[in-house]
Amino acid sequence: MTPPLHDAADRARIRGDAPPGALDETLIVEAAAGTGKTTELVGRIVRVLATGRAGIQQIAAVTFTEKAAGELKLRLREAVEKARARATGDEARHLDAALRQLENAHVTTIHGFCAELLRERPVEAGLDPLFQVLTEPQATRLFNSVFDPWLQAQLASPPEGVRRMLRRRAWPSDAEGSSAGLKRAGLELADWRDFDGDWTHPAFDRRGRIDALLDELRAVAAALRDPSSRYDALFASTWPIRTLVDDVERVEAVALRDYDGVEARLVALARERDLAKLRKGTGALYRSGVTRDSVWQAIERVRQSLAAFDMEVNADLAALLRRDLRDLVDRYQRAKIEAGVVDFLDLLLRARDLIRDDAAARSSFQQRFARIFVDEFQDTDPLQAEILLLLAADDPGEAGWRAVRPVPGKLFLVGDPKQSIYRFRRADIALYEDTKARLVARGATLVHLTTSFR
């Protein structure tokens, strides 16, 4: 005999079995892995179809990977066929209609869904009607084609952020050399270009911090000299500190301090793996008159200083790079427009702008999609949440997604906040919790699937 499910009432609510009107409730389902959330989502779609509340073309089911979308469509077909075999009367007729059109169902990724909307109204969205969607490798290649001439133009008189970034040590695998870090920063900024507000840029005395940190490192290097044994483990493992101090002193014996170069060396030292695996060694005395503990404590303090410097100097550099790389991002945008292509973020941005700013388009899409099912909602970023909630709004005139009250039953969200640690692209657990709270305050019902079948 199958044991009773602890969450049987919530599962019945999802399927629409009880209480009365459950199929017309806005539901947020929190479900851990192994609890059968996809099965329950598919079951609710089948019940919506069978009862005639929406046709297959009026349903959007959104997942976040192509693989998941393909699997969901296969499971939906199987479930509809099984339900059709048992159905009679109007339910059979509704399910027959769903089966005939199932291949054209809107079961796709959020990016694929946005592309469908944009292809219907490319002119209103400001796009070439024949626009193509770039894969991530294609988008990177296009960005690279823009980056190279941009960098050559910068080298004549680089702004501070670019100048400092070019001095940073490149990763060993970066064939492009020191420009690779700058290119990565440009790509990252392009991926977050919709966050166009001002960044906080607190005052940072870079030169003063570098001078003080070098003094601290010199003092530690001096304390490390002349150990009682040349094989001392503490002396041997602290070679990165001693090497940096010796290199800087050798250069500064004949030249003024190169702050950009020293900054790069200090950041590299802060991230030096060997510095995180220092060996204290044995023996109470490091050398005559100097205890090992005193030397170790000085090293611990300088490691803390390096970590703080690494965080603060990189925050300072990031704010400068955002300013200095803005022209690069603009060039990338123009290159896509000229080529009639969009990247994945463009799909979200253009769809959001179309739905938010064009009242006629928003109303048309709202009428088209009677039911919206979203899987893995904890992986939703702000743009995706804005698109989905605007489409579910009960007021066609409402363009502010945070103020949306969904049409009862139109929205069905499934998420597992515990899985948000994986941070799918720009997902944010705070956004998930805030959206959940807002929807519940506006009439949504929160249910939980807790019984695991694994």
C-alpha cells in the first residue's frame, strides 16, 4: 500500500481537484528536488486544457534551458495522450485540439519565448524583421571584432581604468596577454548593460594605500631574513613576499615608483596560492632573539592587509572601468544593429521594452496568453520577472511590474529557493523572495511539495 503523502492537499490544489476553484488560483509552488514538481506542473497544464480554460496556443510554459524545454514538451505530449485515452465529451474534444497543435505550443526557454514575441512585432521593438539570434560563441566573436580596433584606439592615451587593467597579470591560458582581462571586463559590462544607474565610487587613496602596504611588506621581509636554519619551512614558504619586496626595491633604486605596476603585483600577491598555504615551521625561535610566533603574527597581519587591499582596489578599478568601457559597449551595440542580430540579453531587453512601453502590444499579448507556467522561478532575473508579471497583469494599463496584480489563475510559478545558490546567470534569491511576497500579498497562494520520491 502506498503511504499517504504529507503534501497531498497541496498536490490536489495544484491539480485543481480541491478546493473548488483551485485551477483559477495564482499558485507559487516551492518544491525541492525529487518531489515531482515537473509532473505536477504538467498535470496542471493537462487539467487546464481538458477543462477548456485555455487552448494549447494560449498557454506559455517557460523553462530556463533548451534541454528542460524539450523534456517538458515530451512529457506534456505523453500526459495529454494518456488523459485523452480516458476522457469523454468536452474534455476529449479539448484534448484532441491540444494534441493537434502541440508541436506549436509555447514550451520554450525564456529567451525563446521573447524571440517569439519580438518576431511578431519587430518594427515596434525597433528590430530588423529578419533579425537573427546570436549564440554565445557568435556574440563573443562579434564583441572581439569590436574590441580589437577599440583597444588600438585606446593605447595612444589610455584612461586610468584601462591603463591600470592592462598592467594586471594575465591568466596563463590567455593567449591575448594582458588585454584578456580588459576584454573579460568589457564582456561582463555588456552582460549587465541594463543596470545603467550610477555606481557607488567612494574616495580611495590608492597611492597612500600602496605606500603603506609596501612598508608593511618590507617590515615582514626584514623579519624573515636570516633564519636559524636555511631550510626553515616558514622562510621557504614566504618566498612570494620576499621576491616582491626585492623586485620593487631593485627597480626603485633607479626609477620612481610605478604605482600601476606595483598595484598589479600586490593584487597578484594577494591571490597567490602559495601565500594561502604558508607553513609556520617548528621551534620557538625563528632566529636568535626573534620568536617564531612574532614573525607569524606579522605575516598574518600582512595577509589581512593584502586581502583588504585586493577588495578595495578592485572596487575602485571596477567603477573606473565602467566609465572607460562604456564606449566599447556602445560600439558592440551598434555592430549588432548594423548586422541585424541580437544577443540573449537583447531578447530580454527588447521584449521587456516592447511589453512595458507599448500599451497595444502589451494588451495583445496579455489577451493571447491565458495561462503562464514558469519552472525554476528561483533562477529568474529582474528582466525575466518583469516580462512575465506584466503579461499576467489584470490591468492592461499597468506598466509597472512591481505593482502588478495577476489575473487569478493565470500565473503558476515553481521554484526551489535552496537551489538559488547556483545563481543561474543573473538570478538573485532576494528578487525571488520579494516577488513571492508581493504576489502572495496580491492574492497568490503559496504551496509546498515536500514528499520526495527519490
